[in-house]
Amino acid sequence: MSKINSKFMILVTVMMLLLGASLYPWFTIINLKTERFSCDFREDVLTLQWIHSVEREMWRETYQAEDDHLRLFRSQFKTFGAGTPYNEPLKTQDGFVESNPNLNMPQINWIISRNVESSFNTINGDIPIHQYLDDYSEITISTHKHSIWIFLKDTCYDKFTASN
């Protein structure tokens, strides 16, 4: 085999390896699914925020995407009562009671409401999702593995903020 053919075969092999590696699902990201569409968050941490319907105080839950589940690693709330954690250490920070439940969830099913101002907090900014979806719309939040090509798609943040 000539040197040119040998170099060409090496180049083709390297390119095939790079293409194959680019298709491998390296990244775990958070997916949002509604009745009308689905979109992805590029970040692997997402905070759900709402006004508690009884206490009328803000609550936040922060989740980390991990392979096939979401891990609830921080809960923040203004008041302490029924339904709040009691068997783990609590601390106060910035006017919130904070716990670290460390619970794994395969997915989150959440009902959107203007009454409780359902919102997402991400590293890219806040998304007041209650302003974009109808009251009592159900959404599902889960994780997915994606290849590097996911970075060419618009994100949930792009989808919601582009309409402003």
C-alpha cells in the first residue's frame, strides 16, 4: 500500500472515531415535557419555585440530573409545618429554612398554576413558566442522556425567553 493510501486510511479511521465519539450520549441533561412540546435544559441543576398554596410563602426545590433520575438535594422554605422534613438537619439561610433531603426521583410531575407562580430557576436565568402555560397544565421533568450535538439545539430557556 502506498504512503498516500496509508495516510488516507489513518485519516478516515480518525474521522470515524471522532464521529462515533460525538454520537455517544456523554451528557445527562434535564428534559421538560408538556402536552404541546418538549425541550431540554443544558444545565444539570434546576430549581423549582412556587408560592405554597396554604402558607402563601415561597418554596424552592433544587434537583441535580444524575443518569436516570433527578436527585433532590436542597429544599428551601420560609415556614416550617406539616409536610416539611423533620428527620434531617436544618439550617437557615437568607430568610429560608433549608434542608438537604438527598432523594432520588425518576421524574417529577408538576401542575402549573398562576396562583402559586410556578417558576424555574436556572444558571441562565429565571423562567416564570406560569406565564407561558395554561393554568393546571401538567408537565413532566426527567433526565436524558445526550451526545455533544445537543448543544446545537435551542434550550428550554431559549424557547421561553424568545417569546418575550
